[in-house]
Amino acid sequence: MTDPASLPERLRLRVVALVSAVLPSVVPVPPALRKIAGFAPARRARLGGSAIWAALADDDFRHHAAVQVAALPVADDDALDAAARAWLSREDGWEAVVADASAALSDDEARDDQDRAELGRLTAQVAALQAELGTLRAQHREELDRARADHKVLRQRLGETRSVLRSAQEERDAACAERDEAVAAARTVTAAAEADVRRLRSQLDEAEAAVAAGRRDTRSERDAASIRARLLLDAVVESATGLRRELGLPAVVGAPGDAVEAGLAGVEAAPTSSGPATAASLEQMLGLPRARLLVDGYNVTKAAWPTASLEAQRSRLVAALGPVVARSGAETTVVFDAAESSARTVMPAPRGVRVVFSPEGVIADDVIRQLVAAEPRGRVVVVVSDDQAVVRDVVRAGARAVPTSSLLGII
């Protein structure tokens, strides 16, 4: 079953779906799949399925993809999902898992053939019933046409009767109208005189009321305008205070002109921040909506556990980040430097924590800069690093930098 062409169609589709879900995280991405990696997950599998399947012929790419797929949640009691993962990872016993899944799929296809045969029989039966229904409909149309003809005759007779009745009613209405016009003419003259008297009295009352109301409004408008302005000002001040307290915003340090003054003095201005970063302020920032946490891996581990091996440092840091992510819900990525190594270690990580090794020849600092640049302006992005070059660049890009001591204070 090592031949990809011998896999059942459903198993191939599941392999492609798993790889398309993690394609952006696979490093390096083959040139033929770089454009597809930018698609949404559903479009990757639909539009780039053939290209992804062709790329899996490369064992290196298949191995990298299997590492990323292993981090995806495993569906319970899904033999097809287990077979697809086994085919990708090629661990011991994978051929038996794939063979069992293929046999099960073959049985399903046999049952599908039986279902299709039954469907064909039922379709023929439905066609016969539809033909019988067509005959009944034709008979019904003939009866309906006869009923419509009888109905048309009756409507004509009813129309003639209504016409005669309408003429009699019109004559009666004309006589009543002449009588009403005479009565109305007499009443109109009387009503006109009474209306003139009432109108003149009403105009006099309105004029007196308008004078009195104008005097009251002149006094009250000045007081109402002052009250509205004061209430609006109090509402704006209280809203700003509540928003600052809700977001837990620290006091702002520095001024916009600091960079200009530092340039005139011939020195480079330090990147401004929103205040000293402490463990408490880091917890507040990670608790903000849609927060993003980027950790300079070895920069933190070498400060915390300098005597431990690199593997032990990585394991301790990744495990310690699990409770932090569980509390805050922040999207977390740990970047380890692997610029001088061609091997990549598969690391188990807690839910919500993603581990990334920098590509060969690329340092972790550059990967962190790329991740910050990829985020939209305005999103809360927190970078943990003591590397001042990294701190300066990420702050200029709109991120918030905190020292490693702040992270070590909450893990």
C-alpha cells in the first residue's frame, strides 16, 4: 500500500484535507504550493488538491506535513482520519492501518453499488408513477376546462344582472344627492358665519399664548442649553475613565517629540512603550480581546535555565506556557532559532501553543519580525524578548515588547 496511486479515493481526499489545513505552517513550502498556502483552508483542498497530492511524493515535504498534522486535534473513532495520519507519518505498523481502512472503504463502495442499484429500481418505479400521474392530470385538465366553460357562462349572466342593478342604484343615488345638496347649501351658510367667529377668537387666544410662551422659552432655553452641555461633558469624561479602567491601560511614557529631539542631538531615540512591563501588566495585555503572544524561545530559556540542555529548555518553556494560554486565551507562538541546523525536532505542545523553528539560514529574530509584520495594525501583539534590536523593530511595527522577566513571573 506504499504506492500512492493504490490508495482509495476517499483516503487520498482525507490526506489532502489534513495537509491543506496545516499547509501555511509547513516549512519549507514547495514553490508549487506557495500560492495555494495563501488560500483559505477550504479553497486549498478544493483548488489545490492535485498539486498538494503531487507534492506529497517528496518524502521530506510529506514528513514536514506529518509533523504539523500531528498537532491537529484527533477525531474520535475516525478510522479514515487515523489511516490518513498513519500514511503521512509512516510510523511502525502504518501499512496495516492503511490496509484495514482501504478494505473498509472497499466494503463501503460495494454497499454503495447495491444502494445505487436499489436507487435505479426505485427511479424506474417513480417514472412509471409519474406517467400514470400525467394521464390523471390530462383527465383532470379536461374536466377543469368543462367547468371553466360553465363558469364563464354563469359569470356573463351575473354581469348582466349586476349591470341592471347598478343602473337602478345610480338613479337612486342621483335623487338623494340633489336632496343632500340643497340641505348642505343651507347648512354651509350658517356654518361659515359661525366658523368666522370661532376663527377670530382662536387667533386672539393663540396670539396671547404665543406672547406668554415666548417669554417663558427665552428664560428656559438658556438654562436647558447649559444643563445639556454639562451632562454631555460629564458623560464623555466618565466614558473615557471607564474605558481606561476596563482595558487596564497603563500611563503613557514619553512624548511624540522625543524622537525628533534625539535625532537633533545625534543619538537614536529609544522605542516608546506604554510603561514598565511587569508580570501583572503582561497578564492584563494577554487578557485583552484577540491578544497575540510571540516568545523568543532561546532568549527566554537561556535566561531562566542556562545550565539545562537545549532540548530540556525547549520542553520546560513550552510546558510552562500551557497554563498561561489556558488562563488568557491568547494566541501563542514560540520561535526557536534553528538557522544553523537542518534537522527539526517534533515537539508536543499544549493546546493553544504553537512551536516554530526558524528555517535553515534564517535566525529566529527575523521570523519574529515577519510574524509581527503580518499582523494588522491595532491588534494586541506582545513580543517577549530581551534582544534590544528585536524590541526596537517590533515596537516600531506596532507590537508591545516585554522583557523575559515579566513572562517568567507568570509561568
